[in-house]
Amino acid sequence: MRNSLRLGAMALALLGTVGVAAAQAPPTPGGPTPGGAPAAPGTNQSTSPNQKVQLSATQKTAIYNAVSKDKSKSTSPPANFQASIGAKVPPSMELHALPPEALANAQAASSYRYAMVNNQVVLVDPLTMQVVDIIRQ
């Protein structure tokens, strides 16, 4: 009786740690969301450092046109910054929220910030501070 009680307690402890580990694991892209339901197609999931955000040419044009209207948000990048997908953006570089007209048909970009650098829109993931796309004219 005593051994079966001890064995049962050990089994419960083991199952509990497996459940906690599974709850703490980060979701995989395209996999289930934290609530357990599969992620909806086209939802904005976090990108890996070398993964571009998927925007159509029409969406990119709309973003570029909306952002380029406001010349006051054009930025001179730090001397050592080279805009490329996956590059870390220095904390000194000012980032802006995309204007509503830029997001009208590009909701996938709503969580990103931008900087207008050398006549190109540099989209940045504010959580990782990495460039996720570069939109040129």
C-alpha cells in the first residue's frame, strides 16, 4: 500500500512538470496559439531574425505612399547602421507607428514600427528591434 501511494505521488509530480513545461513553451509559427487553437492564416506571428514579413506589392506601395507624405519623420541613420533584413536597429534610432491609411489594407504590418531611412521605409519589430522588411519606392 505504501509503495503504491509513493508511486502514485511520483506519477502526479511527473505529469505536473510536463504540463508546466508545455504551458511555458513558445508557440511555433503556424502551430497552436497559447489558447490551444491553431493560429488563423494570415495572422501576424513573430518573425525569426531572417524572416521577412509577407506583404504584397500593393500593400508595400500603400505603406510607402502613406509614410512618405510625412517628411518630418525622415531619419538620418547612425553611421554604423546598415538597413538589411534581420539587422538590429540601434536604440537611438527613432521609430514611428504606421499611419492608419498605411494599414487600411495591410493589417499584417500593424504591430511593426518604421523609420524612413535614405528614401526607404524600414519596418522594424519593436519587440526584437530587428528589421523585418525594407520598402523601396
